[in-house]
Amino acid sequence: MSELPPRDQSDPGESFDEIIAAETERDPDLAVIEAGSRTLRTQGGPPQSDVPARPEDPEVDKALREVEAELATRWGETKLEPSVTRISALMDVLGEPQRSYPSIHITGTNGKTSTARMIEALLGAFELRTGRYTSPHVQSITERISLDGAPIRPERFIETYQDIKPYVEMVDAQQEYRLSFFEVLTGMAYAAFADAPVDVAVVEVGMGGSWDATNVIDGDVAVVTPIDLDHTDRLGGTPGEIAGEKAGIIKTGATVIMAQQPVDAAQVLLKKAVDVDATVAREGLEFGVVARQVAVGGQLLTLRGLGGEYTEVYLPLHGAHQAHNAAVALAAVEAFFGVGAQRAESLDIDTVRKAFAAVASPGRLEIVRRSPTVVLDAAHNPAGARAAAEAIGEAFQFSRLIGVVGASGDKNVRGLLEAFEPVFAEVVVTQNSSHRAMDADELAAIAVEVFGEERVQVEPRLPDALEAAITLAEEEGEFAGGGVFVTGSVITVGEARLLLGKG
């Protein structure tokens, strides 16, 4: 295995296992909540665009609804036939658009979305045109495909769909199963990126890696964010088993940027890198977080990259997990530019600082209201919940925090509630509008076991849950520091965001 040279050899006896033995707990495995966050950005470059509303032009809105209706007839994202056969066939008839630009491919359980946004911001700051593909969407389907840091225009989304539709139908007719919703959107993203054209694509997997529809790209850089237990029914019951699926994005000769991992996951990823002669850079060895301190609206970082140290980097996001995501993103962009391999010098520090200062990762500790303060965080698995709970204490000084939780039925809800139990004085359980949402009464039964009956309130409708939580927080008094924390699902957070007037 070829390997990037370590930057710090002050303790050569320190074993790799000792460094990565402690499982890191990071941001939840979500796709992006496409929204600008003004409250978390206190300095930096131009703000990223907000969640797009419905098109103002009624004809465009009608056409977009027709596309959405057609896509809705296909298999949803929770119904999978693990194979890249159909998407490969679509790419073939489209002329392999995904091979017309280099790409950075991101997998992992926690932190993918924040890392993708940071990578996109860094590349854009270095004047590269970017395409970013993420899932799921919260308020508009157009959020899934971004060009130059902004969701694709509805008109262009419609045009892209109409352009590839004949080819989609051709593949449908040849395959045992029709292309799924996610596969068609992946094809649209790759076609839109080629048409733009982009200089580089930043692509998150939908789930796993090996058989994910995105995995028809040859990622020059493969990023593996922290792996934890999630989607265990499809990916495996241990971090090592899950890593086996996620390692599928590591291609021959690629550079692998690997966040700190559980030992069994790290072993699987390193073995795959050896098998395909990939170069590996590991957090805690070749790169990492040197120092961090809490700052107004975020944190101030010193990061060690593949080309040296980057000091006084302001990141307008809260939590240690976001600092680690920043280190991973920086290393990924350095690797893309050949730092640590073809060249030894670091990236321009002022450009790096400007990029990080402009980063937003909405839905992660996002403040959407004051007096009382209402914070949104789309943690949906125990690891993400633990990271969020830790960051709450560091970033906020709530005297009493009320949780609003609406979760999906296929998640480890007990583990999520247990992670938040130490920081929530009371919890209001609810449910979102998704068909995957856990029934509020079922969720309440679990919450009572975790919190005790006196700390649990049930409000099946999300608007009622928000009102109840705000009322409970206000019992502390206007200046007492009560707050509300909405979490449990990307859908819950997205719907709460709308109800609270954001987007």
C-alpha cells in the first residue's frame, strides 16, 4: 500500500490501533438539508442559497409537479435491489456522462453531508466549478442537484429530466426492474454535471457504497467519514461489515481520505486500499485537528493537512465533530490537488480560511428562532445524537432544554433517546408526515422507559408539539435561558423549519 507521509513522527511507537481504537462520534448519516443558515454564519464569503421555494411561474411549477409525479411512480429510496446494473445501463446509453469530469466520492455513516458541503466550499474558493449530488431533499426535489453551491434551477431540472427520459424508458424496457427514483435522479445529476460542465463533482452515496447507484463514477478521491451502526438490515451488524459495503467506492489508484474509525472498520478499509493499490491518508496520522476553541457562532481551528498546518481557521459550525469533518474535507481537497503526493506545499491559507468561514451545514445545530431559542438538528441515529448532545453543552448555555423528537420507525429510536436523555429536561414526542414516521404513541412508550412518564408529553401533530415545547421553555421566563431542540429525522427538521418560517 502506498501511503502519504505522516506529518508528525514525534511518537513513532504509537500504534495505529491505539489512535483509532476510540470510536469517533460524528454528525448523523443524512443527506443534506439544503438551506442557508444566516444564524450560524457570522463572517465569510457569499451565503449559500436557501431551500428553494416552489417556482413562482405557475407553468414551471406545473411542469415540475408533473416530473415529481412521474418519479413518484418508481421504487422509493427504501425499496432496494442492490445492484448497479440498471444505472450502468443508463450511463451507457447516455454516453457515460459521469466520466467527463473528475469526482470526489463520499461514503460513511456520520458526517457525509457536512463534509460534502465543506469540500464544495473549498473547491469553489479555488475557482473550480462544482456539482454536488445529495439526498434526500427536504422541501424541493431540486435540492438534490447543486451547481456552484446552489440548487439547480427548476427549469433546468425539468429540462434535464425531459432530456434523459427517453433513455430511461429504453433501459426500463430492457431490465427486470424499472430504474428506481434514486437511480433516475442519479442519472439526472451526472447528466446535468456534464452539461454544465463542472470541473469536479462532489457526490455522496445514498446508502452503502458497492451497490449504491452513485458508484458508477471513478472517484479520484474516496472519502470515508466515520462508520457506525445504521441501516444494519441492509449493510451489516458490525462496523466492519458495514465498512465492507462502503469500501466499494475505493477505486484502483485512488486516494482514500479516512476519518477515524472503529478498529474493525479501519482494517476492512485498509485491506481494500491495499487490494486496489490506493493511497491512504488517515485522520490522526497524516492529518487531523491540532487545536480548537469555541468562538462566537462557531469555532476557531488549527488543522493539520497533508501539506502542513492551517492556523486560525474559523468554522461557523458547532461541535467537535464538525472540526473533524473540516479536517477530512481539507485533506480531501488537498489530495484532489495533489498535495502530499505530487507537491509538498500547502494550499493558500487565506483561500482556505475564506472557504471555511462561508460554510453552512443547515439542520445541524441551526438556530431558527430566538426567545426562546429553537435549534434544529437532524440527528437520526445514536452516534449522531451523542455528537449533537455533546455539542449542545459546548455551544449553548441553556438552563432548561425541551426536546421535540419525531423519528422514523426503522431507526434505533431507543439509542437516540438515550443519547439525549441527559440534556433534555423534558421531551415532546411527535411524528412527521412521512409514511416512515414512527407512530407518536409508539415513540412515547419508548420515551417513557428512557425519561420517565413525568418528563414525556405526546403531541401527534408537529405544529402542536412545537407549540407545547415552546410553552414549556417559556415557563423559565423570558431571560432564563430555556430552549427547544427539534430532532430525530431529516423530515421532522425540514417540516419544523417550514413551520417556524425558514425557507
